[in-house]
Amino acid sequence: MSKSIRQLVADLHLYAGLFVSPFILVFAVSVVFLVHSWVPGGSAPARSWNESNLTLPADFEQLKGREQVDAAQVVLNRIGIPGEIWNIRQFPARRRIEITVNVPGSETVVNIQTDTKAATIARRSTGLADALIYLHKLPGPHLVAIRGNSFFMQVWRGLADATVYLILFLTSSGV
């Protein structure tokens, strides 16, 4: 291997390692909380409020899968609830839909009464340890059909993938 190529690989190794090291630290710390199920301080009490006169899609109760997530995202954006839709539960007999929305460090539960077009919203702070666990779990293949529905998580998924590929490069170039 020529000296210039060796120097280029060494420089790439150095800068890739500097870029990846904060992400490795986040993954390492989150694993401690994830494996040991230890969350210091617990979560804060929920803060709740009501919204009325919601604009819901005509077929909102009949939608399933990705179409339901996309429609729910539109409704949530209108009432100012950002984040990743974690799950959507339907209660047809009560004409109610419950949507759980996560942002690293907080969880919001939106209960929508489809007949009255009103919502009860409860938001609670979950803390830094829970945020790290959330970020650790999300890039992988966990419910891929509905995950990645917020811009932040799409960026995080890209950074997590880049970290894995850079670690592979660091390993091979370090050898």
C-alpha cells in the first residue's frame, strides 16, 4: 500500500472515529438503562388539557396501518402535538381512538372522541434515561410499517445507520 493511501486511510479512520464516538457513548449509556431497567427519578405527573372542534378525516375510524398513521399525523399536527406515533388503539364501541406520541424525554396520550370531535391530551415527562432507551430501540426493525413517522426519528435512523457503517470501516481500517 502506498504511503499516500495509507495516510488517507489513517486520516479517514481518525475523523470517522471522532464523528462516531458520541453516538457510541449514547448507545453504551442507553444499554445500561435498558438492560438493568433502572430509571433514576421516575417520571413526572402528567399535564392534561382538552381540544375541541377537531378536523378529522371522514374515514378516520376505518383506516388501518400506514394510512391510519398518516391521517393521525395530520390531526396531531393541527393540534400542535409533535413526535413519533408509538401506537394507535381503537375503541369502536365508545367511538374513541387513543394515540400515544413519543418524543425522547416525554410521552403524550391523545384520546379522540370521534363522535364529538374532541380530544383529551395528557403529556408527561419521562426523563433522560427513558429518552436514551427510546433512542436506542427505535432505529431497528421494531414495527417498521409504522415507525419513522416523524422527521426527527428519520434523521436519528440515518445517524444510527451511519454509525454502524463507520464502526465497520473503523474496524477494518484499524486492522
